[in-house]
Amino acid sequence: MSFFLEVLLGGTLAGVMYSLVAIGFVLIYRASGVFNFAQGSLVLFSALTFVNLTERGIPFVVAFIVTLFVIFVLVLLIDALILKHLINRSVITLFMATLGLSYVIEGLAQTVWGTQVHGLDLGISDAPINFFGIMLSKFDLFATGIAGTLVIILSLLFSKTRFGISLRAVADDPLAAQSVGIRLNHIWILVWTVAGFVALVAGLLWGARLGVQFSLSLVVLKALPVLIIGGFTSIAGAILAGLIVGATEKLAEIYLGGIIGSGIENWFPYVLAILFLLVYPTGLFGQKQVTRV
Amino acid sequence: MFLFSQARQYVEQYQDEKRIFRLKEHRILFIFGLLIAFLFVPFVGPDYLFNAILVPFLVLALAGLGLNILTGYTGQLSLGAAAFMAVGAFATYNLELRIPQLPLLVSIFLGGIIAALAGIVVGLPSLRIKGFYLIVSTLAAQFFVPWLFTQYGWFTNNNASGVITAPRMEILGYSINSPVGHYLLTLSTVVVLTVLARNLINSQYGRNFRAVRDMETAAITIGIPVSQTKLLAFAISSFYLGIAGALWAFAYLGTIEADGLDLNRSFQILFIIIIGGLGSLTGSFLGAAFIVLLPILLSVLGQAVFGQAIDQALLQNLQKIIFGGLIIYFLIKEPEGLSRLLRNLYHRLRKWPLRY
Amino acid sequence: MKLFKSLWFWLVVVAIALIAIVFVTKKDKQNPPEQKQQAATEQQTQLSDKNAQYFPLQSYRVGPYAAGGTGFFGGFIDYMKAVNAKGGVNGVKLVWSECETEYVVEKGVECYERLKNGLNGAPAAATNPLSVGIAYATLERSTKDKLPLITINHGRTDSTDGRVFPYVFPLQLNPYSEVSAIINYLGQQSGSLEKLKGKKIVVLYHGSPYGKETIPVIEILSKKYGFEVTNIEVPHPGNEQQSQWLNIRRIQPDWVILRGWGVMNPVALKTAQKVGYPTNKIIGNIWSNSEEDAAPAGAAANGFISITTHPSGTNFPILQEIKQLVIDKGQSDLADTNRFGTVYYNLGVVNGILNVEAVRVAQNKFGKRPLTGEEVRWGFEHINLTEARLKELGAYGLVQPLKLTCEDHEGGGAVRFQQWDGKEWKVISDWVQADRALLRPIIEQSSEKYAKEQGIKIRDCATEE
């Protein structure tokens, strides 16, 4: 029984890390309707930038701020070169543009920073602490704490600041928002930067766990089912779905995996997502889409 | 102006509207091109041309054709193309292995049918899930299929490492194991299937596909059977992809490894149809040529210009950046891809020296 | 004039031109082979590109396995540069060119096809793709093109049988020997092999053909020595291993054999720490044994043991030579010269030593000139690296004594064990030999089955010279 609890809790905590990546997607989708496949490469890029700065001896906080600035510049470039030109296009076109963008960012990150593997030490070790007989990783708890703080910051951002309210206006009805005087372009740049910030945090946490190298951008493949189950437009959905995906994935690997073969972790979340979608076609908390002729 | 005029070639009957090439001259040129491809190239081509350029080009073009039917003509975004290729490859291998009496072409055809059945299964969620969320179904297939083939040893004839070598191929007693043989097999398959696809697109089914893509709700309103259309699109697309997968394994690489047909391959095929032009058959060919030739060109150029001094890693990353950049460029400037560009060029040439 | 406007006219003109081209090229194909033979027999005393032996390099410097690729090919290229600096191989210069494969199979195949014919007239000696997938895909082609395919420390196990696979060489160690050597070491650690009875071993393997290759042999060994074995798979790429390690903790094995690759290795070590499994009971195999595998795991990797066919470090005469001739002159292929002496770099150097030795041995028989692939194959099959020869090469202690024959394309099968102390690998054991007598019948069974399937005639090694 305690083993089951351990797997369950461990999986849930691991799922929090997936949610972190998914939150970045949700932010951009809510504001501009773009499914940003390049989020994964943003995670890689920001983590690589940060690690290369700290390895050159720059202190943590300064490196963090410098990386944020670099992300901001990158977002400006993306907006000027890509987003501006693709304003009224279909969802699929935008998705494919971000697919191309992810290739560009990955290639850029590796050209500038090289292909070596870097270790990243955040000062929190992975050693377990004993919690009523169940071993919980200190690192996972730390990650959960960070995720919680992030969500609180974001919700404060959305409800209390002018920017946040503008963002919700844009998500609701872009045309009306423009007529009230909100500059769409500025909102998009800011949202992408906030998403970049989330990507940086996710990149640091994942990098500390895996080492900062190329397969970091593959975490996006784990975040997709989370996104789909939770609905593209809801942060709460992303968190909840992350917990669900993390927990079920690990449980399935151990219990189902014993029966039908190991290694089902890769596709199980997707099958789960399909099952969820059959019941909730737009995800748990997603917005229902009305189609008219 | 060039070479032939369109004068006195009018469409008088409905059957003529449905022909693949409306002008007599186009038909002649097409057949001439086929003759060159079948008769001339095998005699003068070096091995490298067949092994590393023509065969992958043809196989990827076929795969692009298949995906185009689903994504370009029916509007269902699919990220699982490589999974269907894997189904086709493994199915053909197992048929060849366990029923050795079957001729090679029949096994390939049946492999395609099995892939089509898999396609229908994967397409079932599309009846309920709409829009962007549909990628989850094809992605699930993309991760599930390689796992299935590596997990259960039956598919790989209990080979310890899970990589199978394709058996020797022969048709009617003639061994086709040479580069030229591979090339001719692939070429004939691709030509036949392309003609079939063209006729399909020109038929009622093709019009149904495009109706579902353009405005699904309107299609339902006027009575087009949308569910059947979608499933048919999935089935036919997977059929093509399955045959492409079988050819990939047998005619190109000579081995079948489930990991080689992974998400990256699906993305590659998606790029082929984006660059070539969504909803265009010639687009699949142009995109495939682009994808096959660009890396080689860059690599050769890099060596020619920089000699040994070029850093391979830099070259590779540059290639990635150029790829991604080109995708974005095509999406912005010419969403209908290379096929539209070439068509514009062709029409300008035809009318030259006039402008319009 | 109307003729020139007719489509048919131009089509006929083109057709005649093409037929003419066909006839001309048919004639050309008979001429060049004669010219090539003339060029090959010329001898020159100075190192020149006209008298050169070519090594095509299907390297990978980007992608998830870039760390391994840059180290290995860096070492290989540096060794070749050092050989050239000392006068080449009996006056024959070594040349090479790289073609990026990104560890992807069809790129490896395309590179092979492009480069197999040689460089500017210098014939290709052997291919070294350092990838199981690419090796499988180019296996038949290499045999048809008569170009040796070298898969050092890995590869298709049954290619050890040279009678069925004349052109494939899993040098030094094949996957079965790897596992057998580890079991022998564990037996040593327990006191004797009989004491393994009743112990529990878990094999955590990478979900790929490379990872699965050794499952049959570990099952055979477990039956022979009476230990309990559980095989647990980690799906590629191995970013998440929590459930696997929780499972391991539930089983409480005496040892865990880690058959990893790439990012799976540091993640395994970190996750092991997370569930509380002691690191010094984890034995890594030949592809989990580099600095790039242990260092990113930080403190979690301390105590990690792994096997190696060659120690890391720079304390060998040949490495000092490379340092003097290549690195200190700033000509090293490595982007970061701190990697000099690391495991992958030394593997590249060892690979270079073996490839060049094959060329040397073949030159003693066929003449001191650039050799064809077939001749280099003879060279590989007659490599005999005794301790004396190793001392001559300056590689004593770096390379194990190796003797290849027509039937035995592996030659060695011995490994040493090293332990990570946080900064570097320290060798902790002497050479541990795999049980090759036990493995040979299994290998022959598999290779003969392959020969039957593909219709290959098994060579009779006694009749060849």
C-alpha cells in the first residue's frame, strides 16, 4: 500500500514539472490564439543561456535577469519577423510557423552555445526525505513550491495589474479590445515574454534534473497531453491535468506495464488525453468553440 | 508562346473535364518524362544517384502525397505519418516472412491495406474531436506504434535487437536487389499511385474532402457524409503512407527499425507538404525533392567553400536554422508553397512576351 | 520554320541527344578502371594527397549524442594527425572527410554512399559510424562494396563470426562479452561465481535495439549461475525514470546493471539517489562509462562503477605524443582541449590505433601503398597486438592484447572496471575476461541462422591464407 502511495505522490509531484511547461503554452494561446510549439525550444534556449552565463562566473540573480533580457529581445524579433505577418491566418498555419520557429531556435541555441552537456546545480539535492514511511524527493517538493508561487504571481498579475486585465480583454475579443485602445502588439510581446519567463523557470528546474542538453526540448512532448486534457485556455486546467498525467503515467508504468510490457510511459498520456477528449471535447476547463456557417 | 499553343483545344464533353491533363501537349510531355525516367536514367545514373537521391526522393514524395490527402485536402492535421509508414513496413515484412508464396507486390499492397485499417482506427476520434485537439490522436499513434513493434518480438521475428534486415526481393523470378532495381520498383509504384490519387482528387470523393476542409459545418448542412469522408481520408492516406513505409524499408534502407520512423520523420513529411504546397500533388514531389536535396547541397557547398575547415556541427545547425526559416518564409509569403511558385513561373513563360 | 515550333520535333531532338549520351557513358565505364590501377602503384617518399589512404567519417556532432560523437571523432582525427606528423603509414598519408549523420540512420546511409568511393583518388579503408542503427543499415552494402565496417565495442553480436560476416568487425568487445564480463566481475566481488546463486540483479536498459541486444545472453547466464535477473526498460530518451527506479527499490537487487546511452545515464544516477539506491551498486556498461555520463549528475554519481576497455587519462606514451604533435600545436580537432584524455576521446584514439594497425599489417603483405577495402580487411583479420607490439606503439595499458582471426572478429573481450570519484574515473580492477567459450556457440548459432536466411555461403577459414 505504501508503495502505491509512493508512486502516486511521486508521480503527482513529477506532474507539476509538466504543468510548468504547459503554463507557457496556455499563456500564449489565451492571448493570441497561437499554439506555440516553440515553447520547448524556448525552454532549451533559456536554460542554455543561463547555464553558460553562470559557468562564466556571473552570479545567479544577474544571470537570471540577463537571460530574461535576452528572451525579451528574442520575442521582439519573433514578433517583428513572424507574428506580424501571420495575423489573420488559420490556426494550422500559425502552428506550423511555430514548428518552424522551434527548429530555428534550437539551431540557434546550439550554434551560439555549443552542444555540450552542462550540469545545473540549484543547490537543492535530490535526496529523499522520509514522510511517514514514504520517500519524497526534496527537489520535487521544491519544484512544487516554485510552481505554486508562479501560479500565485500569475493570477495576481491577471487580476490586479492593468496588463493582466488587458490580456483578458484581448483573449475575450481582440477587436473590441482594439477599439478600447489596447495595443494588440504590445500585449502579444509582453505575453510572449512572460511565457519566456515561465519557460526559463521550467528550464532551470528540468535542467537541474536532467542536465542542460538537447533533449530538454523534448519535454514539450510530455506537456502536450497535459495541455490537451486541461484545455488550451486554462492555467488551473494545466495544473490539474499535470497532476493527473504525472500520477497516472507512473501508476500505469508500474501496474499496467507489468501486464502488457514496459515502456508505456511514452504513449499512455496521449491515450489518456484521447479518452478525456471524447468526454470533454475541449479539455477539462477549455472554452467551448461555437462554429457557424 | 513557347512550343505549343492552346488554340483549338476546347473541352467539349464532361469526360474531358475529368482528364488529368487537359492539353494534348501536356500529356505528351508527361509520357516523354516518364520514358526518360524509366529508360534513360537507369542506364546513365551512378549508384549514388539511385541509392541516396532518387529512391528517398520518390519514397518521401509518396509519403507526402499520402499526408497531403489527409492534411492538405481534408484539413485534418496529422502528426503521426511515420507511424503509418512503420505499420506498412512491418506488415509487409511479416507477410513476406510468414507467407513466402505471396509475390512481393502483393505483400506491399496488403501492407498498405493493413496500414489503411490502422488509419481508420486512428481516425475514429476525429469524429468527435474537432480542430486543433485532433493532433492528440495522431500523436498517440505516433508513440504507440513504435512501442508496439519493439515490445512484442513477434513483429520482428524475435530478433534480439529488434532491427530486421529486409529479405531479398525478386519479381517474377528476376532479382531486383540492385540500386537500379530498387529505383524502378519505387518509380513504377509511385507513378501508378500518383495517377490513382489524381483521379481520386478529381472525383466526388475529392470534392467531399475539400468541402470538409473548407467549412465542415456547411458540408454537413448540404448533406455530405462527413464522418465517412473523414474516415475515408484517413484510410486512403494511411494506405499511401503504408506503401511508402514498405518501400522505405525494402527499397531504400534495407533495414526496418521502428525508431527510424519517429516523430522527427512525421515532422519531416509535414514540412514536405508545407513547403511543397498543401493540397497539391506536384507539391509533394517538389517538397520531397527540396528536403532530400537541401542537406546534401549544403554539405557539399560547405565542403567546397570551406574545405576541411568547416565545423560540421555548425553546418548542421545552420541547416536546421535554414529549414525552419524557410518554413516560416513559405508560410508568410507563399502559403501555397513551391507548387504555386512554379505554376506562376510556368504560366508567365507560356504567355511570354506578354504579361497577362 | 514551322518545324521548329512543333513539339514533336524538339522531343525527337532531345531523345536523340539522350541516346547519344547513353552510348558515350557506356564506353566511358570501361576506361576509368584501368587508370585507377596505374595511379595506385606509384610510390612517393613525401606525404602527398596522391599517395593517401582515405577514412570516411560518418560523424555526429549535433543532436542528443553529440557529446559522444565529438569526443570519439576528435580522438580518432587527432590520432591520424599524429600519425601523419610522424611520416604517415610507411609514407602513405592518411586523409579523411566528415559527413554529419546526427546519429540518424538514413543520413548515415547517404554519407556512406557518397563517401565510399574514396576522396580524390585515395581509396577508402574502412567505415566507422559508431552507431548500431547505421551499422545495420550499411552492413549489406559494406559486404557488397567490400569495405570493412568497424563497430568498436558495440555492433551486431553475431558479426563476431567472420565466416558469415567477412566485412564487419565488432572490435575488442561485443555486447555479449560485455555482459559476461560484468557477471564475471560480480562473481569476483562475491567471492566466486558460485556465490552468485540466489542474488538479485536488475538490468536497466535503454529502449532501443542496442539496449535489447543482450537480453538473451543475460537470461542464459542467470540460468547458469543461478541468480535472479529482472530486465526493466527505460523508453527512449530516458528523461523520466522514476517509476523504473521505484520498481527497482521494491525489488531490492544486489546490483543494477545500467545499459544506458545519452541522457538516460545522468538521469538514472539522479533518480537512483532520489529513491535511495546506493550508487556504488550500479554498474554501467561500455556506453554509460564516460565523463559526460557521470558529470551532469553531480554528487549523485559518486561511487558509480562502469566498465571500460581502455582507461581514461593521459599517462600513456601515445597520448603524450599526440599532445606534443597535435594539441600543443593547436591543431586538435577538439573544441575544448580539456576533453583530452577523457573516455570517449581515448576510445577514438584506440579506434585509430586499431584501424591504422590493420592498414600497416595489410601493407606488409600487399605493398606499402594505398590499399583497397578488401586488402584492409585482410589486415584487420591478421591484427596481432601482443604486449610487445603494444609497447612499441606506446599503448601498453591503454589497449588490451588483441588477436583477430578470420573466424574471430572481436579479438579481446576483456574489460577493466573504473569508479567515478566526482572528478574523474579511477581504475579499480585488473582485466576481467568475458566467458568467450560459453558465448561462441550462441554467436555461431545466430550467425548461421542469418547465413541461411540470406543465402550466404559460410567461408572456410582454413582454406584462406
